[in-house]
Amino acid sequence: MSELREVVQAARNGRAKKESRQQAFAELVSQFYETAFRWAFSRLHDADLAQDAVQEAFVVAYQKLPQLQEPEAFAGWFKQIVLSQIYRLLRDTRPLSQAVNLPQEMIASEPGPATVIENDELKERVMTAVQALPEKEQEVTQLFYLNGYSQKEIARLLELPLTTVKKRLQYARRNLRGILVSMMDAFVPEPEPTPAPVPIPVRARPVYPPEPPEW
């Protein structure tokens, strides 16, 4: 553990020469690459995608290494970066459904059957709303509602208990409800005002003098 701490500190030492930092980081790559690749492959089931995820994760780790507060926590910290890259690839390689399936409780106070939204403009608004969620809610919402993964698949991919996935989806629905209601209101065009009735002139009836009484 002390050796890992020294390597991490050497890799993020801003006062050291660039070559020294790169050499230290190369040791981290050599130590963690194989484990990270196996972990990524077990979730992506594709060697090329797993390699892409791990390589990009190391790039991100190198850039953000000064932000790591505890050098001994590098393994868990790096694993989260790999997970983020796996999640990104899952989004990119599994296209969004042609229709965005949203539960009715997201857009109404009373739960009901799922609503299928097929309008491109509204789908874009929904994506904007999802991206406004907290990161943990955003990833499960994206995978479940937009990419079509089951809750069990998400639990396996993110290494979370199934109950946690369900709870995050519940929170996401609650947070999205108000946003989507306002978006629905903005999307549905207001009815055109009914034109005022045109007044029809009423012709005055002629007034005739009373007939004289018969004598």
C-alpha cells in the first residue's frame, strides 16, 4: 500500500519533471490495466469496446489525478472512472428507442399506463430534463427509459443492489414530474381564440299608425 501511495504521489507531483510523472503513471497503467480490462469486458462483452473504455479511463485518470485526495484510494477511484467510460459506451452503442417510453406518473399526478412520446421535439426536451437530474439518477434513467436496459441489467452493469436501482428510478420520476409537466404544457399549442361573433344588424320594424276605428 505504501508503494502505491508513493507511485501515485510521484505521478501527480506537479513539481517533478513531466517525464518523471509519466513514468510513474506508466507504472499505474501496468499495475491496473489487466484488472480494469477484465472488469470492462465482463460488462461490455466486446474486447474492442473494453479496450476503448480502459484507455479512455486512464487518460481521464491522468488528467484528474491531482484531484485524488487519498493516494491509497486510487484503485476504487479509478474503478469509478472506468465505470463512467463503460456507461458512456453503453449509451453510444445502444441507440435510443424510436419512441421514448415514460411512465404516466412522470407527467400526471395519477399513475397510469406508459405514454409513448414519438415527437422529435418533445424527445429532445425529455433528454434535456434527464440531463438536469443528479448524476446517479441520470445514469439509471438514461439506461432504463432511453436505452431499454432492465433494472436487473442496470444493477449488474453499475454493481448496485437492485433495490438501489429501483429507489434511484423512483427519485428520478419524482424529480422529473414537475419538469415534464411544464414541458408538456409548453409543447402542446394553445388553442386559437374563438373569433368574436359578428353582430348581425337588426332592421327596425316599421311603425305604422293605428288604423282609424270604423264608424
